[in-house]
Amino acid sequence: MVIVIKRFLSLSAALLLLAGLLGCGTGTPPNDGEQTQRGELVEESGLYTAAESDAYRLLVDMDQLNIYVENKLSGKRFSSNPADIDEDTVAGDDYKNYMRTQFEISYVYGRNVRTANSYEDCVAQEQYEIYRLDNGVRIEYTLGDISMTWEDIPEQLSASRTEKLILKNNSLSEKEQELFLACFEQQEDGSYLRKSNVFGSKQTDLIQIFSEIGYTQEDLRADCKEFDIPYEAEEKVGFVIPVEYTLENDRFRASVIMEDVRYPADSPILNIELLPFFGAYKQGTDGYTFMPDGSGVILDFARTDFTDMDLAVYHADASIGEPSEKNSAQPVLMPVFGMKEENSAFLAIVEEGDALSTLHASPAGKTCSYHMAYADFTVCAQDTMDLSSVTTVPTAVSVYQKNLSRTPLTVAYCFLEGADADYSGMARNYRTYLIEKEKIGSRTVSEQLPFYLETIGAIESSKNFMGINYTGVTPLTTYQNAQEMAEYFQQQGIERVILRLSGWYGSGVVRTIPKKVKTIGSLGSTKELETLFGAFDTYLDVSFISLDTAKGISPSKDAAKMLDQQYVRTFLSEDEEGYLVSVNRLPALTKTVLRQTNRYRNAGISVRDLGNAAYADYNKNQETDRQSGAELASQSLQTLSESGKHMMLEQANMRNFKYGSHILLVPTGGSNYRAGGQDVPFYQMVIHGLADYGIAPVNLSSTGDQDLLKAAEYGAGLAYQLSYTDLTKLNGVFAPKLFSVYYRNWMQDAVQKQTALSEVLDGLNAMQIVHHEYLTPECTATTYQDGTKIVVNYSDQSVTASGVQLQPRSFLRLDNQGGKQQS
């Protein structure tokens, strides 16, 4: 990416600008004498029991800091590190040391990025302390060198700093305070100046005092600056990383307490890998890894054709790097992963720092003899800036997030045994977890399968008046047209038609942010619109951040910024880009939408682009990291929900699905370019019966018949995006995204498919999906809570499954009394 710098700007001025962009250079802020609240120091040896419940106990190896969670009944142990590392025939010596870590960090060192880990840079150096917690332990890992020397003691302190750090610090004894006063002399301005005759044991004791209060190099830098004293201390490359390990309600949690992380000012931490080997299974074990790619995939341990999988939770941060065309990757809607062997399994949930995380899965045999899955967190975003416009040679420099993200990084592990130890059991466990955590009460979900009809209201088009070309708005589907279309499907036996009106305000489907929400007059009157609301369950579609045009956008007020302070652009088509709206604009835009739609009492709101929104705004005047950006999107949805409006969302992630009565574009598999994965409806098993949902529009898909089979397997309704007007007969309209939408071409197809699907799924829509399995590689069975099974055959041959014969590319329903119905 290229930052725009005026040509007359000198190189020195550019470097001054660059200094303000580099970011993450503040280190640990002065703590003003405040101390982290800890329990008592644990000084035991051997295997220490840190917490215990009726079913599990949490154990800590006090010498190697290995963490164990033990099932008290079976004796099964899940460990943070493999037990036989030295015997691993695949791993090299350096990698074996990595296998002994509980975490690894990457950090900036000069112009390079280096790594440090909890074993080589801490445990092997015996630089750690362990403190008791009510339900576990807190381990403070010291990586590298942060030992305090005489150079780190300030020459002068202000009166206020002296009071907070020393004289009114309850953690210091009276004797220690007296020693300070013996070494520092108060000046006329009230400050304290270090005496020149402090030697020997006094130096040692004073160093100990400042070490006890947690005095850092950043404290020293700030105190030197206050009195114009040159800062000459040698920069130490050392880090303090506190991690809390707890056991509560039979869930094990590992949490990096980012508020208490200490790091050198010039060496910000970029990433933290947490427990990369927890629960790792050895090569030859019968089992698989579960990853949340799309609806979910399982990676069989026995397969050798899959490589490492890296999934940015939700998606990549759009505020980093150049805009790119949407690829074939499925979204990541769930911050979870899991592993299973014969009779045991675990599910890991990223509870905090989810929008900062990337999930990794690695097969055994590549770098070591273990299958592994874990979460990695980006706590300081990094990008590059091109300075070639102000230098004679190409120059690219790294720029960083201004401040490290301070949200805790927490992964919770749930343990499964016996019949629950598979991906279906993981999904049931996660569903229960979400219901409890998000306090999701009972929801009224219709037993009848929904049919989603999206009508395209109006579109921008080129027009001509008396030889003058201009851009106008062309209606495609009026309110009366939409009602006619919905009534047609209803008359054909599709009783539950859910309407989504897109392109109803502004410039139509060429979307702008809703600064104003004014209906398009050519689509019909307010009375006609309200009649439609009364006749059908109808949702007005609104886009907050996905822009097909820059019209009405003020970049300086509305657009998010990248790390180099350029505006974030989004790729829309081969020759069109748009701006990405700052997440900090969402609260105001949400109020506007509510104010303008409250007049329609029976209308719901379709929010097209906040269901899985998670990106940053790196504007140096109001920096908002990615985690905070995801939270702002969730808060907007919460505000809309609390207004009493029913909502429709697209691809809602697990932060946001609770706000949607309907969820569209649910994924029906993983990313097909990933080798070795087998698709599973994990997402659907979590939310079925808690919300209605539908697949992507069938008429815009190249695999319509396959989509029908997927809908049957995944318990989803069908969706169609249609126009009452045939766009191919209109002049001046260029809408490559709106191909094949003329409703008369799809009426019969929609009726046939929805009727066939409803025949087997009606009555199940409000139930939980409790199990899913592959009967053959191309035949699946989905089981509902009343015992009903939906069996789907994807092959071109007849299949005998569950005692019945299934025709090629078809599905059937087996009710719990043994009856069957085939389509």
C-alpha cells in the first residue's frame, strides 16, 4: 500500500510523520505504585493440585510448569505438553524445546521479528512465580532479561510520584520507606533528588525496593522526561506474561492477562500462541481434529492429504493490507476447535480475544509426531508502508498498532467422554454453553420450514433526457409486485413466506450507509408498504458497512483507516472499489436506522453486514482495535434488538446469532479448496431450534440440486433473490451481481424444491439437531431430538442406509416410529 505524501514534503518531515505511525512504542505504562492483586505465593514442589471438582482436578508440574487436567474417575489426563518429547523421532532438537512450551510470543526487535517461549526463555532459566487463585493458579512468566540494575533507578522523582510509589505505598515497610528517604533528598520544589553517596548495600536495597513496586523502564523514561534528564538506561529485551489457569464447572481455562503484560518500549509483542500442544494426540491414534471452517470440517488423523489449516476467526481484518476480491473461503463463524480420539475428546472455546485469534490445526508427521490444534492471538497489528514517493530508492517500513490490545486472551476447554466424544457431542456442549453464557431463553420458533424471498426494489441506472446523460433510479419490484410474488408462492402451498425487501431506500441496491433512510417513491406508497407488512413477515434490508459506492460518503468523517492512515478500501468488482465505514460510526448510524424505521411498526430489520463484522479502525486520533470493532458491531445489533425489532442477519457469528430471528447465507460446508476435510453441520447443530435460517439464494448458485440436498441435511430453508422486472430487457443497467433474478424464470423451480423440502422437514424446524454422521462417504444421517432422521444420498447410485433403500441424489425422512418418506 502507498501512503499519499505531498511531493514537497521533505524526507525528514516524512520520517517525523512515520514516527507517529510506527505505534506500539509506549511499552508498559507507569503503574504509579499500583500492585496486581494476587494470591499467596506457591512454593511447593512436585505435582501440585491447583483446583478440584467432583469430576476433574487441575494439576501443575512445579518444575516444568506442565499443566494437567485429570478425569478423577477414568484417570485420563489432558496435558499442556506431550509426555515423551525426547523419544519423538520426527521433531528436531529445537522443535522439542518448543514442544515443552505453554506459550510462544513473537515480538519486534529492531527491524526484525523474533520469538521467545515459556520454556527456553523462562522455565529453563527458573524465571517464574506461581500464585494461588481460588480455583487455580496464576503463573507469571519472565522471558528474557528484565533484571533491575542501578541504571534503572531514577535520579529524580516528583512529589506526587514519590508519594504514590514509595511514601503511601502500603506494600512497602516503614524500614523500606526510611531507606528511600536516606537515599533521596527533598528539593525546594518538593521533588526528591537521588544523593550522590549511595553505594554498596544501600544500592542493592534500593534496587530491591524499586523492583518490588514494579518500577519499569517506561516509568524511568517518563520520570527522566519530566525533569529533562537524558534517558540512558540500556534497553532490556524482557517480558512478563501472566497466565491464569483455572478449573470451574468442569471447564479448564487458560487466560493471558494482557492488562498486566510488561514489555520493552521498543519491542512490542505481536502475537501470542497459547497452549499449542494442549491435548495433542500422537500419530497412529484413531480420531480427528474439528475446525470451524464454514459450517465445520473434521480432519481425520488417518488421512495424509491435508496440511496445516489456519483460520482467522470471523475473517481476516479488512483494515490490514490491500483490498482483495472475495475468495472462495467460507467464513469462520465460531471461535471453537476440538480434537477426538477413541473414547475422549475436548472442545476449546475462545471466550475472550476471539476477534484477535487465529485457529491452527497441524497433522502429525510434519514437524513432530503429534496432531495439534490451538489458538494464536494478534495483540499488535502490523503492516508495511511504502516511502518510495519521498526517497530516491524503494523503501518499505513496518507500521504497528499504537497500543497493544488489552483484552484478556482466554480459551476454555470442555471435556467429553464416551458417547459424547465426537463432533456431535462437541456441538451439543457448545450449544449448552452459549445458552448459559448468553442467557438465551426459550424462543418461539415455528415448526414449519421458512421460505425466504428477497425482492430487489430499485437500482441505479444510466438515463438520458434531451441528450443529457445522468444517473437515475429504476424500479424493479414495487411493493405491490412483491406482494403479488409472495401471494403466488403462498397459493402454491408454501405457507410460510419470509420477505426481505432490498433496494427500498436511497439509490436502491447500490448501497450507501444509512445517514438518511428515505424510501424510493417509485416503489409505491407508504400505505402499500404497510399493507405488505401486515400480510407477510417482512424485513427492510439495511447495509451499515458494505458499500457498493462512495456516494454520500465523506472519507474524513466516515471511513476507517489503515495503519499507514490511508482510508480502508473494499474490493467490489473488477473495476470498482468502495470505502469501509469506521466502526466508530456504527452507534450514530444505528440510531438513524431506528429513528427512520420506527414508523413501520410491523416491519423487521434485515441487517446485511453486521452479523460477522470484525475489523479495526487504526485512525491515530481514535484507534479502535479489532476486538473493540467486533464489540461495537455487536452493540449495534443489541441496540436494534432491544428496540423490539425482529431482525434478519447474514452469516451471523456466535457473538451475534442471538439477535437474529432469521439467519441467511448460512454456510453448508467448508472451503472446498482445503484438502482432507469432511464437511459437517456443526454450526447448524448449535443454532437449530434457536433461530430460523436459510442457505444462499438458489437462483444465484450453479449447484441448485446440490443445494437442495444440503438444505435437507442441514435443516435449512431455501432462499431466492428475485426481481419482478427482467433486467436483461432494460437499457443502461449494469449489474453483474444480479444475474438470473427474473422471477418468472424461477417460480416453478422454487415451488418444486421448497415443497419437496417441506415434506420431510416440516415439524422439525423448532427442534434441536442432536446427532450427525456419515453412513457412507456420500450418505449422511441427521438426527433430531425426537429421534427423527433425515438421510441424504449424494451419490449417483442407490444406497441402502438405516435398513431402507435411498434413490440416487435424494433424501428421506425416517420418523421415530419407523415410517419413511422419500423425496
